[in-house]
Amino acid sequence: MDEATSNIDTKTDALIQKLIREKFQNSTVMTIAHRLNTIIDYDKILFLKEGTIAEDGHPYTLMCKDSLEPDSHFRSLILESGEEFFKEMLGRAKESFDRNQNYF
């Protein structure tokens, strides 16, 4: 899906995201996204930069990369939205990671 909810309000976005997660829970879903909160609980993110794979992995593990790893593109992108947003997204990513640990 190419950001199915890009042109709608946040309440409708949340409803659609919930339906996608429920109806496709046993499916592979590939999403092109610009809203980071819509993909923060996905199993795997493939981060592209200038048409090339820059990094991939579970959102939580990508967000836990620190300044010792300067190629942490996903973490940097989330941090651009502010520390509060980063903390919120980190919490949601950790919940997803903990819930799905048997898959990794």
C-alpha cells in the first residue's frame, strides 16, 4: 500500500490502521509511508535513502542504535520530530518488539 491514509484526518487514519492490522494480521503487508507512527509497530522496516537500502530491521532495534552508529537513518528521522515524539514512538516500537519476540 502506498500510504493509504495520507490525505485523511487522524481519527479516520487510526481506524483504517486498526483495520489493516486486524484484517491482514496473517499476511505480508508492504507499506510506503511518510507518517512514521503508521509503521512504528511493523515487524520490519526497510529504510530507503536516495533509492538505496540504508538500513532494515525491527523499528525498535533501529531506534536503539546510538551515536556510535552514524548510519542510524531511521532513528535520526524520528528524532527530527522532537524528543517527546521519539519517546512515544520508542515505547510503541518496544511494545511491538516484545509482543513479537518469538518471531525473531
